[in-house]
Amino acid sequence: METQDKTTVQWVQDLIAIHITRKEAAHRLYAIAGNDSSMAAKMLAAEKQSQQHLPKLLDELSSYGDGVAADADRNNQYMLLWNNTLAGIDQLLPEDAESIFKQMEEKLRNIYQGLLEGTAELPPSFREILATQWNQLSAGS
């Protein structure tokens, strides 16, 4: 994932949008996969985890004041996978829901890893949030 083309504000906004989407995706995929699914607990945990990550990201975003842009990037791999899934969500089988959830979680971990390993200059406060959330995301995989 290329990190040099975006500002810190854009990355924070992107992650907020991703976590809002992740909550919805986990909830909807859980409804398809069912509570007997091998991924059910992870789906519920992902929904809860994103709910917990959002306040930190929103606090970080608020520190930028007027630098906040109007829109987040909806064309990253994570969002594209979810948008493609939504087109056929009514036809998904439980095993499809599990597979898509796994793919989405992998894409999210890749985004965090790319930001942490990237060459972009990110403020220490944002790096700390990324590192903490990355550790939590990795623990759930």
C-alpha cells in the first residue's frame, strides 16, 4: 500500500471510514454465516474492536482542525472488496461470508502494516494509534 501520496489527515479519515465499514461488514457477514460458523466469534470481535478503535481515530482527526478533508478514500482494496460483496450479498452462502471476512481482515492488516512500515512521515500520536491497533488486529488473526 502506497503511503506517500496521502496526508496524515487523509489516512486517519480513511481508517475511520474503514472501521465504520468493518463494523457493518462483520455484522452483516455474521448474519449470513450464523453463530455456528467457525468465524462467528471473530466476526463479533471485529465489530466490537472497530467500535473501540473509532474514538481514538476520531480524537486524532479532531486535532487537525481545518485540515480535515470532506471525503475519505473509498477506492482502497478493503472498501472495494466490501462494495463488490454488497452487490451479491443476498446470494452469499455461509462459507462465502467466512471467506470474504477473512479476506477483508487480511486487507485491513495489510493497510496497517503498510502505514507502519511505509516511508511517510506520520506524527507520533498517529503512529502510536496505528501500532496499538495493529497489535490488536494481529492478535485476532
